[in-house]
Amino acid sequence: MKAFTVTKNDASQRLDKFIMKNCPSLPAPLMFKYIRTKRIKLNGKRADISTRLNAGDTVEAYISDEFFTAKQPKYDFLTAPAKLDTVYEDENILLADKKQGLLVHPDKNEYNDTLIGRIQHYLYDKGEYSPDDENSFRPSLANRIDRNTGGIVIAAKNAEALRILCEKIKAREIEKKYLAVVHGVPEKRSAVLEGYLEKNEAENRVFLKKHKTESALTVKTKYRTIETRNGLSLLEVELLTGRTHQIRAHMASIGHPLLGDGKYGKTNADKKIGFNRQALYSYSVRFDFSSDAGILNYLNGKRFTVKEVWFAEKLFGAGYRSLLD
């Protein structure tokens, strides 16, 4: 028999999900049988598989030891560097300045060095995260950006903060603004672009259409021209909808592709002047809660920005900063 005490970070989970995470070798049909026959109990009693857990609950599993997997002394995230550029941090959240070229999560080509790996290693070294003290929660990202896009990514240090952040992002109560350099000078200094975006999974790219189709999603992109120089324009961009490659595809669709964008832009010409990644940076995050945010209410109205965006500095000088909101 093994007993688990439900922590704050495990609260609100379904009983079956909790058991699957803590007894990873236990087949689902057998788990359901054990719950039904009271070989797995909640607070000493039989419970439904869909029962939501509360902090302090005790889950008892009268099952074979083979279904419990011993924790490894070495964790995957320790292979990632603990080096992190932090914009803001408190007991609940961390805003990381992700550099271009770094993945946010592992993929088939890169497993070890990712942003989430670095964050978990960083918090582990600080003593704020110990896998041995958690049944299932790990510090997690509430949003993500492309590998070759840089900027602020929001991480949650506990399960309640993650739940709130995800809700607020979905409700558009967290404002994210980007800086981008595009080819040419937009006809309108500021505008809200609207269209319909269709994704081609095979090519991993999207296409903008003027008319709605069954598979197309509505997209709205707001931009403001900050400065123009040498045939290039620095824009401040806000996503009014959040779709794959939205800024890159939307600007390209009106004849102003991002500098350095290998998928939607002028790759060869841009590489010759030293830009082989899209000039796009999530430089600002503002918490604009219109409803209760629980333990994160103290963030309401606060805005955080990165100190400098390298391509804006290089092409337009530090003066651009005074022109931002």
C-alpha cells in the first residue's frame, strides 16, 4: 500500500488523472476496477473517478509495487543551462526574456536545451522547485512564441497561477505587444488588419484569405509605425487574435514582410545584411484584468517590458524607445 497526500498544486485534479500520474505503470482498465472495488480509496472511502481532489486529501492505493515507478535521482531539465534572462519574478510567476533561436518546449530535434528546461533548472537551483515534493505539478509556460521569435514568455510557479494565467490569456485580459521590422513603409501609419487565416500543416505555414472559408480562422492584427529608415519600418504590433504565424503572414499579405523572415519574407537578401531570423520580439506584457484574478490580482494594471530589442537598436538606434507607448 502507498498513500499520497494531495498538495495545493494537485488540488482540483480528477481522482483518475491524479492516480495515472502517480501510478504510471497501472493500466487504465485495472485502475478503474481498483477504484470500483475500493483497492484505491480517497480519504478511506470509495470515490468516483471524476471526483475533484482538495488539498490535504489522502489517496490510498492498495496495489502491487510494480505499478509505482521510483523517481530518478537525475532530472531531464538539469541538462539545460540554468542561465535565464528574467524580466520580472515573484512567488507565483516568472517573465522570461526568451532569445531568438531557443525553443520554448522540446521537439523531435531538440530535447535538452529549451526555455522550460532552463526555467525548471533555474528554480531548482534556487530551491523553489523540487520534483520530490510534487506529485504531478511542474513549473509551466502559460504562453509560447516561435523558436526564431524573441521576447517575453510567462511561466507559472504553481498550479493555481497557471490556471489563472491560462484563463486570462484566453479571455484577452493580458496584453502582449511586439516590435517588428518590415520591408517598406505601410501606406497607413496605423491600422487594424483583418482577414482569414488558413493553416497548411504539411508545409507548416499559413495563408491569408480575404473571404471566409470553412477551415479559415478570423485574424485581427493592430499595428503602429514607430519609425522608418532606409526602406525599413519599425512597427509596434498587437495581436487582437492569437493565431499561428499571424504577424508574419499578415504583414507579408499586405506587401510588408518581416525582415529576416525565411518563410514569408525575402530570405536571401536579408541574410546578406545579417538577418537570418524574423525581426520580431514580444517586448511588452500588460496585465489588464477585468475580472477577479485570485492570487494574481496584485498584477492588475502592471506592465513589463524588455530593456532593449537588439534589431531595433541596431537599425534605428536607442531613440525608438521614447516613441513607444
